[in-house]
Amino acid sequence: QPLLPPDLRARSEERVILEVPQESAGEGGSFRPDVSVTHSAAGRRGFAMTAATSTLDPISVRIYDAPEVDRFVQIIDRSSGNRVVTAIELLSPWNKGPGRLNKDYKEKLRAYMRAGVNIVEIDLLRDRGRSRLKVGQDDLPPQRRTPYLACVVIGGEPDRRSVYPISLRLPLPALPIPLRENDEPVALALQPLIERVYIAGGHDDIDYSKPCSVPLQGEDAAWANDLLKSAGLRQ
């Protein structure tokens, strides 16, 4: 916000996701973060099946299903009736994966482009391909393919994308965020944001002696191992 012109505002937004992705159907455990036993029915009479069977005392369980939330940032122009100038999307497993949520996400991008809104798409997910998105790794030269990337679409040019490959082994870069036609882009420094989230979010309890949930391969694995050794986090 401090880098924007005075009449532009950056607003964080969120959209509650009510549908479970198709690939996760049946995996209810990962979508039920809180289960509590609210009270026991001990002392109540159970259901007598027959005179010879024991009775069952049921336990009442209340399940709190927390919906997934899709978060993004919009830059709006207060001088033009709060028109959306730029949308910044941080990709999640839900809008990259198969199913309705991916379709909804792509429709949202099409709506932005029809309205001439700039789009900045930041993809920091190693474990999912981009086959369902407009730009994939196959669209890049082999020597420029990286685990992470960002795509920038300038409003009014929906057929063109500026793709920024982001290396795993280097600090995250600053991305140019386009604004109005006569405004200079502003820099969004990703690395300081990640470091702030790491500290403020209490992520310093991560056990780095364990492998990544999506294992690194080859030279990347060797690089990470040497890095952790030098920090005293791995033998």
C-alpha cells in the first residue's frame, strides 16, 4: 500500500469454498479439522435389541466442518468508483486441482480479463502441475523451467502473459505489479512477506530433519541437505 499512488487501495479479499475437489472426495479426514465430543449419554437407557443382548449408550459427536477459503488481493481505484485495477492471486491446491473449483477459478480470470483488469498469478506449489491453467511448464524453454513461477496479464492484452520463472534455490524475487496505464508498476517483494509469515505464524517449529511431503529430487535434494547441515538442522 505505501508504494501505490494515493488514490489506489490494496484490499485483501476472501471467498469461501463450499465444494470439495473431486480428487479429495472420500478423504474426509483432511477436511474435518475439529471434532469434539460434546457430551456423553451415560445414564440414559439404550436401545434394547433383544432380551439377551446388551444395550448401547450412544455418544453425541458434533463435527465442525471448516470451509476452505480462497484469499486474494485487489487493487482498486477510488477515483473511478472503486474500479478493480489489478487482482493478485496466490494459487492454492483447490484452484490448481481438478473439478469445479478449478473451473470457477478460470472463469474468474476470464471475468477479470473481460473487464480489462490486470492479473498477477503467483504459483508457489511444487506438487501440482499446471496442465489446467493457461501457461504450463511446457510453454517455457527447458532451461527456464523452475518449480515456481508467476504470470502477469496486462488488462486489454488477454492473449499475452509475462511469465517469471522463480528458482527454488534463490530468495523469492520482487514482482512488478501493473497498475493503471499511466502508472509505473510497483514492486511486490515476496521474500520479506514469506519471512514475516514464518515468524508471525509460528512456523519455526517445523522439523527440518524430516523430508518434504513432496520429496526433492536430484541436485535440489542435495542442495537442500547441504543447506540444512550448514544451519545445524540435519546431521
